[in-house]
Amino acid sequence: MKISLITIVYNAQDTISKCIESLIGQNYPDIEYIIIDGGSTDGTLQIINQYRSHIHILVSEPDKGIYDAMSKGISLATGEIVGTLNADDFFSQPDVLSSVAQAFLNNDTEIVYGNLDYVNPSGKIIRKWRSTQCGKKSFNWGFMPPHPTFYCKRYLFKKLGFYQLEYGSAGDYELMVRFMYKYKVKSFYLDKVMVNMRVGGVSNKSFANRVKAWKFDLNAMRKNGIKFPVLAIILKPLRKIFQFI
């Protein structure tokens, strides 16, 4: 079972090496590695080229943002399973992709997701995102899997659509709601820390960005038929409180 792993990058010369090396360190043998660069102007491409023998597809050109780049990478993928590892993130353990593949094989599922740790620049864990098995009504109560741990069968994108750019920073949330809630694609929760994610994010940089992100979330909920969108948008950030405990 080939896994296509896509890294989206733009001007990430300080973090891209650790990201790539965590992929190289995976003990799963059947990986297709795709890097989509948005036209970096720092030293990112020079660093990437040092690992060229481990990269199956490298594209460097301007794009319309992270979700446009993700869709571009997915359209080039040939693996049965597709996942992402952003340039600021890295795998927590060498057996993450082996565990993902085993979860697909053992559980007759089309989506697998797991747990995530947020780390500061020194690598210290400052926040823990522990997910749960998604039920029929989970999204109505603000549930969201951590997108960096989200893997799915590649044919789902052709069947149900790619990332939608009109949802801005909620592009990942909208796709997961669409797949898992609207179309009820069978999912499996892998109770394992899969990714270490560096703190940050455009949607959280200012209050104005946070308000804009809430609007995108609300639009995604309404588009996909969440029963209580206003309640869900209140509960969604409140769930994060427990990640700091």
C-alpha cells in the first residue's frame, strides 16, 4: 500500500531539513514523497535539493495558498493513501506511517487520523491535541481531528472534491467536515502521537485574523449541514482548553 506524503513549503529554510529528515527516518518502505514549493526566495530550495534522492516529485512555482498547493500535490500523487507533512512539522516517531498503513489494512476504513503535540522552537511540548473516535454527531459539538494527522484514500478527492479555496484558513476543516460529516466516510482514530507541530499559524496571529477564521469556520459548517453551527463554532475553540492541561 503506497502512501503519498505531501509537504507544502514556502520560505522555510529554518525548518525544512527536520521535516524531510523525519520523513526519511520512517520505517515504512512504500512512500512517495512530493514537495510543493510556492516559489521560495530564501535558501529553502537549496536545502531541499540536498535531499533530492528521497523526493519523487518536486514542484516550485507560485500558488494561491496552502490549500491550492495541497490540491496540486494530491493531483500528482499515485499512492493509494494520501497525507501531508507541512514544512514546520515533523513526525514524532519512526513508525508513524507504518502504523497508518496498518490501521487502514486492519480496520476497513477510508480515513485515519490521530494525535498531535505542539512544540516550541526548542522542541518542548507545550500543548497536546488528543482526539477521539468520530461519531455521527461529533461535528455538531465542535469536534475536529488534527489535520496534520489526517490520511485518506486518494480516490476520495476525485469523488468528493479537493480543498476549496473560498474557505480560507478553514480549508482543511471544511474538507474534513465534508468527507466525514456530510458524506459519512468511514474513519478510524489511531490513538498515537503522529506529528510534532511548531506553534504559530496565520489564523491566530491577531484578533482580526481569529474573527476571520471564525467566519470561515461558520461558512464551512453551514455549507456542509452542521445542525447547530453557532453552537459548534463556540464549542470548537473551547475544546482546545483541555489541550493545555
